Amino acid sequence: SFKVPLLKGRKQENNQKSVNMDTFSKNNIKNAVLLWKCMRKTMICSRFGWKTAFGVSDAAQTGMLSGMIWSIKGNVLAFLKRYFIFHDQKPEIEVHPDFKRAHLYMEIQGDFTLYPYRLLKAVFRMIYLKVRGGGSNWKIIQFRV
């Protein structure tokens, strides 16, 4: 939970912390990372499409923005392919720049499947790793040379 300090006139109350530090404790962050590691690769994407049509008032800016949108879409798709199972080998990604008028249209379509047994398997794996003492597979081995 986050707490936002209130402003009263020109004086700000400093007796309350703006962010509850228990939220960002080392243990909570470790648990969130462990949950993410166990839950990734549980969703399957069978179809993915992302279409964007846009334009700004200047043609040169539209062209530059087109390249930026292509790079952002490529990076987002690489991120999704890293953390989800993609059966769609050729996702439909389209960028349509309009050099005559200023507008923005974006359409994202996808079929994502979450199987309960994969989710249950991930939960059991997380519980096992938590009981075992962490998410690391490697133990520290100390030895003399």
C-alpha cells in the first residue's frame, strides 16, 4: 500500500512516510521474483496481432515516429516471446503511418490460454522452492584449492 502525503496550504506533513517501506522489503521482493520465475511459461499464445495507424501534423515527424513504433513493437514482442509460450510463429504486426492527418488508432488481438494444471504445477514448484529455502538452484560450495 502506498501513502501519499497531503498538502495543507503551503506546509507539508512530514510525520508520515510517503511510501510504506514494508512493501519494498527484501523478503517481499524476493517472493515476487520467485513467483514470477515459477509463473512464467504458464500462458500459451496461439494468435497475436497488433495493428497501429497513426499520423502527426508533420510528415518528417510521422516518419521518425514510425521507426520508433516499429522498434517498440519489436521489443515488446521479444519480451512476450521470452515469458510466454508462442504457438503463433508469425504474429501480425502492422504499422500504418498517415502523412496527411493527425490521429492514432491501435488494435491488439490475441488468444491466450492458461491451463489449470500448468498453474497448479507452478504453485507447487513455488511452494517447494520456498520450503527448500529460496529460488536458487545452486548452493554455495566452499572448498580449498
